[in-house]
Amino acid sequence: MKILKLTLHHIRRSPFQSLMAFFTVFTCFFLLNSFLLVNRGLSTVLNYFETKPEITIFLKDGLDQATVESVQKELASYPDIKEIRYISKEKALSLYKDMNKDNPLLTEMVTASILPASFEVSAYNPKVLEVIAQNFSAKSQVVDEIIYQKDVIQSLLTWTQIIRRSSLILITLFMLIAFVMIFTLIGMKITNRKDEIKISRLLGASKFYVKKPFLLEGTIYGLIGSFFGFLLSFIIIYNLRFAINSFFQPIIFIPNLTFFEPLLLLAEIFVGIFIGLSASWLGARRYIKW
């Protein structure tokens, strides 16, 4: 209790420096948590669109049922296949008529016999589709044409990797900013109180004893800054979730509350405490040498 009172006294003695530390840690965790919640929604969007790309394999006319089933079995043997849909000639005609029901001139002369049967394949991993396209392009005796939007899928994969890698970089940057701020501030406070520390050491206080108020001060910065940074970003994002979700329909960008949010809060508080404690410990070790 005495150490806590001394620590609070140190914080009150330099209010502007302490406020700057709180604000820095608060801002870092506000941005961090906002980014994590937004990145969670972006991951949902990316996962949704990653499974949307398809490859369509049009079959040659005159294939028997055994050959068609053989093609389907081969497609099913690939990993990460989400769905394989066989579109028969009759089904293709039905789909064509539904697409052009407002223009009967386009449907009156079309029959099932002139439309090809096909397989529509979607995968959890879009990279599988490129492998399928390459392998089935060589099966000219079975395959008539393959429609595969390679550029679109490649662009999707590229953006997915950019977003996920940038998230790691930004999170690391936010943590580094908070760490350096607390380290610098604790160093400044130790320098300003070096005479007090020297007197305490001459009176028999151990190094750890004189370091404890500074260690606790850094911990308080990390604890309170991370908590309020999380709280404000959480309130803002979840108050806007209905508007955000309506924009991204049918994707639920911001889901309802689950155990994820309390766990995220505890994790961020733990990280905040760790950053504050480790930065203040290094600062105290660096500057307290007497």
C-alpha cells in the first residue's frame, strides 16, 4: 500500500508527463483494438470471397454416364474442394431461360441439345482451382472449354496476404510505440529524482525497493491505457455495427457479442501490463546505477 501511494504521488507530481504516457498507451490500444475488430471483419469478408471463385468445366457432347461420373470423382479427389455441381443439358436450359425470361426472343430457338453439360467447382482454397484448370486443360477428349478467372482469383489472394501481413506489422508497431514511450518517461522521472534515490540508497534501501514505484507506475500506464483504449474502440464499433453489417450484406462484418470480446479484453490488458512492466523495468535498470 505504501508503494502504491508513493507511485500515485510520483504520477501526480508530473501530471503532464503522466498524462502523455496514458494518452500514448491509450491511443496505441485504441488503434490496436479497432484494427483487430476491423481485421476480424475483413477476415470474414476475405474468407467469404475466397470460397466464391469457381471454375466451370464444359464437357464435350456425347459423353456416357460413366465418363461423367469419372470426371466428377476426379474433381472430388482434389483437396479443399467446397462444392461440385453438375449442370446437365436440361438444367443448363432451365438456367438459361431463367436468365433471359424477360427476353423471349433469346429463348424460343434454344434447346437443351445445343447447350453443353458442365461442372461448376468451388474450393475453400482458390489455389486448388488453378491446379484443376491446368490438369483438365490437357483432357481435350473430355473437356470442351474451361472458364477460370485467374486474374480475379490471383488479385484476391494478393489482397488477402497484404491485409494479413500488414496487420502483423501494425500491431508490432503499436506495441513498440507504447513500449518506447513508457521506457523514455520512466527514464526521465528517474533522472529527475536521482537525488531522492541516492538518499534512499544511502539510508539502506535496496535497488529493487527504489525501483518498485517506477515498475508499478509503468504497470499502471499499461493497465489503464489498454483498458480504456479497448473500451472506447469497442463502444464506437459496436454502436455502428448495424450500419456496417447492412453495408456488407450478406456478410456479418461485426458479429454479436461472444466470448471473443472478453477474452480479447483480458489479452490486451495482459499485453498492456507486460509492456508497461517490461518498459519500466528496462528503464529502471538503465538509469538506476547507484
